[in-house]
Amino acid sequence: MNINPINGAKVNPYQKQLQNQPSVKQKSNQADQVEISAKAKEMQQGNSLVKARQEHVNEIKQQVQNGEYEVDAKKTAEKLKAFFDHRA
């Protein structure tokens, strides 16, 4: 007995799914846009406090490199004691 499939091998079971899928839209030539808020622009410019701190750090670095920086041992000890007393 010979059994022949209906419509033979010409049937594509996925053809119906392909026809039901929405077509892919063509990409438009619009460019992406980014808007930066005033607050974000302000943050990008940097804070004057940060600039002042960086200047102070640079001054101290220069003093250390020149051998001119002197550490006040008493003040350092007081700060360390206060730190560890507060921490405990």
C-alpha cells in the first residue's frame, strides 16, 4: 500500500506564521536626541568646593615633595583619640 502525503513536500508548516507576523518597519533617518537638564549641566561643570579642595590637596602635595610640610603631632593625636572615642 502506498501512502502519499497531502500536497506532498510543498507544504511549509511555518508559512502561515510568517504571513501573520507584522512586517518589520524600515528604520527612519531620524537622529537620536539627548536633552541634558540644567542640574546635570551644573554637575558636569564641577563644584567650586571640589575645585577648592583639589587646590588645597595640590598645595599639600607640593609641600610634601619639597620637604616643607610639617605635621603637628599633638593635633594628630587629638584627632585620632576623638575618632576612636566616638567610634567605641
